[in-house]
Amino acid sequence: MTAEGTPADRFAIEHAHYRDDLEMWSLLADGVDGPILDLGAAAGRVSLHLASLGHRVVAVDSDPQMVRQIVDAAALAGVSANIRAVCADLRTLDLDERFPLVLLPMNTLQVFLTRDDQVSALRAIHRHLMPESEFVFDVIAADLAALAQSIGTLHATATHHTDDGRTLIHHARFDEVEVETGTVRFTLLIDEMGPDGSAHYERPHTVHLYSPTELWELLADAGMQVNAVYGDFDGSPLEESSERQIFRCAVAE
């Protein structure tokens, strides 16, 4: 099996299995009247789901291939009327529009490595909030010291089967962990097996992992207040053993 499609096509295939967060985003969307802003929309996993439920969504991503993927997938699913896809950098985003709900799913805030970029992104989000709006995002909760001890080890993360008979097996390998700065370099490894053979893909990433205290400070710098923090998408409290941090925020009073 040879590599197929664009990077956006591959992203859509490799992330289609991830649905842990969709119920939370759906419930939040059900509670507002008006369009929803989905930031870092990538290939449209969340936007397409919300659009299929009848919600109007503005999907923003900085990669034009991802934006094209959203447009094409929306047309194929018959939900084009519910989605407007925009190619823009979150740090400078200015749609001249405010939204009742702004989502930043799937660890997207982690791609901003410097405090300047982090604050710029959060202030851009603030520009798109009304006084009664809500901004909700999730990031990884991780013990950096423990990650540093696991450098080079393969961690099984997911196995899923596609509708066309392929099996994708996901692993993650941590390559470098800077405990002091929170910068982590890791590689996602995907082994794909199907009727036509097999293929192996590797996706290197560099991210910033946040402590809860750091997030509170960044949000305050951006003019936002924290209304709730969860340790999982079921609304359970954030604990030391939690693998996620989910923040529900609003414009600071």
C-alpha cells in the first residue's frame, strides 16, 4: 500500500476514530443560539459533526488544504449550508464577528510554543466573544518529568477500523522533553493494513504542555476568566491522575 491523498486527506483518515469529545461539544452547541466558531478545525472533524446536527459553524484553520478538505467533506455530507470554512492564522484572526460559543478542540492550543504566541491567540479569541459567550478548549494534562523518563518508548494510543476495510494502529514516541519550558517533541506512528497491503506513516510534532496554573495566568492576561475546569469530557473534576484539562471560560467581568 502506498501513501495516498493530500496531508489533509491523511489527517482525516487518521483522526476519524476520535469521538471522545463530540458529545461535550454537541451539548455545548445545543445550549446556544447562533453560529459556533470552531478554531483549529483541521479537516473538520468537529465542525462536520456539529453541522450534521443542524448547527451553523464557522470553521477556521491556517492550512489551506485543511480548509479545502472541510469544504469538500461538507459538500459530500450535504451540510455545506451549515459550514463556512476560513483560512486564517489564529494569532491574528479578526472575523469582525462575535460568537456565542467558541471551541478550540483537540489540544490545538498546544501548537503555540511561546508565551507571545499563546497570548496573541487567546486575545484573538477574546475579540470574537460576546459578554455572555463561552470559550471552551481542551489540552493534555501530563507529568513532564514522567514523560522525560519515557523518551524513546512506544506507547500504544489507538486501533481503529475504517469503513473500507483498513486497520490503523497508532503509537506515540516521545523524542525530547524540556521539563523547564514545557516543550515536547514527539512522533505519531501509524501502521495501516488493508486489502491492498500495508503502509507506515510517521508524524513529528512539537508542542507546549501546560500546567493548570499556567493556563489560568494566560487566560487572565488575555482578559478571560475561568468558569470551570474538568479532567475529562464527562465533566469529572481535574485531578492529578487526569489525562486532560478542559477549560470553560468567559470574558472577564
